[in-house]
Amino acid sequence: MKAGVYVHPAGHAGGPSSEEPDAPPYGVRFRLAASFDETPFTESERVLLRALKTYGMLLSDCGEIALTFADDRLSTAEWESLGVDARSFADIAPEDFEVVDLGPEIELTFDRVRNP
């Protein structure tokens, strides 16, 4: 992820360190490419993939697993009951997504002032 900047709706940049000019910043909106092949996935997983194709997602963190649905420990409804786990989407690559809207980059200043 891109160092020192973020885009709305993110409110900070965290600790990314990439100096690549095309690296995605926190807050960027991605959408799964319409051409992404859903056939290897279960029906429950395909529902989520179709939502990612239609509505997209916001990049809010960077971690070892690019796309995970594992953290349901504080919920009464659990992904496991649908057959979805932390590794269900591990084979989806960043290249399978397209940037929907980047918006202007906001420089990280650590002043904690929220932008409208």
C-alpha cells in the first residue's frame, strides 16, 4: 500500500511503506472485475463475489490475506455456517480487481483532523 497518503473515506494512512506511484492508498474503492471466474467457488462464496462485482469494497487494511471474512467472533451469525472461512478467497489476486474511484490523495500529517 502507498506510503504517506490516503483517500476518502479513509481517515488515516496507517503504516504502508510502498513508494510505488501506482500503489493503492488506504480508502481506495475496488471492484472485482466482471470477467472474474466464479465457477470454482461454492454458491455461498459466489453470493459474496457477485456483491464484490456489483458494489465493490474499500481497502481498509493490509495484511497477509488479501480478502478475508474470518472475523465474526463478535457476531451471532458466523461465516462458517455458510461454508466461508479465512482462506475461501485466498486465491483472488489484487490484479482481479479494478479501481472504481481513487479520489484526491490526502497527505498523512498525524494531526488527527477529520476532513469532511
